[in-house]
Amino acid sequence: MLKDILPVVSQPIRTILQQLPLAIKEDIEEIRIRISRPLEVIVHGKPYYPEENGAMYIVEPKDGQQLLSQLSQHSLYAFEEEMKKGFITIRGGHRVGLAGKVILEKGEVKTIRDVSSYNIRIARQTIGVAERLVHDLYDGRWLNTLLIGPPQTGKTTLLRDLARLISEGVAVRQIAPLKVGIVDERSEIAASMRGVPQHHLGARIDVLDGCPKAEGMMMMIRSMSPDVLIVDEIGRKEDVIAIQEATHAGVKVMTTAHGFTLEDVLKRPAISELFQFGAFDRCIELTRTTKPGVVKRVRRINEKMTVKYP
């Protein structure tokens, strides 16, 4: 899992990561690199501080400079849009979050300079994690679904596997494979490199990589005629309009939102509007455990906006 991470970090950090115990390397969730502070690895939600020569390794400015140089492929200008969002996605779908001096232009974030903190979030594909949800999300047709959970509960992991299932079909349930369009704004679902998905997603997948969700959904509908649209982390007014258009066109939508419960996300006007519109048939609430994609409950939404518990 570290094979995509090692080439972008400095040699000292690379050596330390390579020497970690196997049990830790296999379960790393985040690698936090903070200038002048200890290197930190998050495993099962808990911090671990690797040592070098019997002492915690303190990150040096040159470690950060080398990492940023690799992330930008030696051209910060080319990554200005990504830096404006506060993260850069690398090969394998791993996301590197950035913190430092924010530069504003006309009241909006232009970029981040003097980066002092990096958070490398490890992306994992877990084949089969969504299979147990087929009986909840398929009823003669795939149902419009919203996955809800706080960060690191496996929303994207589950969404990715749903895309694979729909694209490949489910033979044991006699569910035929369908055309799936993925709008991958942050390159996390498909982990595309030069337009080609690096994750295993089946044969009937089309991906718009690095494209804003709302615009991408409309492009997909017009150009690729998907049966199901897959997008990550909705919440803006533009997303609402695009999802409404998709459902009007008969396209099923599966997506995610940050929150602990359905009641949490309904406090957000854009998502509340989608429920009033009747955009979703199912809500999957996820919870944080030692593995991704653990379902707390499935909530069935009917046409009168009432909630039924499983």
C-alpha cells in the first residue's frame, strides 16, 4: 500500500516507513508530516511515532521541500488549482492535505504558501465491501442512495465498490451489469492516471477525472448516457440542480455526504432540498471502527419523506 507513497517522500522518511513493522504498514490510515515536529503515523485512529536511532524522527524543512517538489512534479504552477483546494491527489488515489500560509485574492483562496503540514491519507480498495448491501440497494433496479458518515468511515471505499458491483453485475442475484459514470472531482474514487482508472472498477465504467461534480454530472448525462452516476461529497447548490436533472433523466445517483446521521445532513439546506425533491430512496449511515465501510443502519425513505428503520 506504501508503493505509491514512498517515491514522493524524502529519503529519511522513506527509510523510516520501509522499516515499520508489517502489522503497522498494512494498517496505516494517515502519514502526518509536520515541519519541526515528530513524524506521525495514524493506525486504527491512534497516533504512532516512528523512531530513528532510538528517538522520534523530527521532520526537517528539507523533508517538506522535497515532498512538495515531488507533489508538484517540480512545477507549482501546474498544481495551483489543487493547492487552492488544500489537497493534491497522487497515484493510487492517495490524497495529500496541505496546511500553511493561505494567500487570498479578492477574498478567495488563491493558493497555499509556506506549507508546514502534510497529511497523506491512504486510499484502499476493499473488493466486496458493498456486497452485503445489495439487498438494501437493489429492488428490481438500483436505488438512489446517499452514504452518510464522518471522515474516515469508508464512504469513498464503499462508493467505489458499489460502482464496481453495478458495472460488473451481480451474478448470484441475476443483476445485469450497467453503464456507470463516475465524476471524480478529487481523483479519489477511480484514482485515474492519464485518464485511466487505477482501481478495479469493471468494464462498464466511464470516468471524468478532476472535473467539478455539478458540471461533470451534466457532461456525463449528455455524452455517455450512464445508467448510474457516482459522485463523492455533495453539498453545494449546483450539486442539487445536477442531481435533480439526473433523476429527471432517469439516471440513478449514488453519492456521499459528511455527517453522523441523516438528521445531521438535513440541516444543510442543499441536501434538505434534495430530500424534499425525493431524490433519494436509501440512506446508509456509516460508523467509525477499525475497518472502513461499517454500516450503522440503513434508512428507507418513502415518497412522503418519512424514515423507516431496518
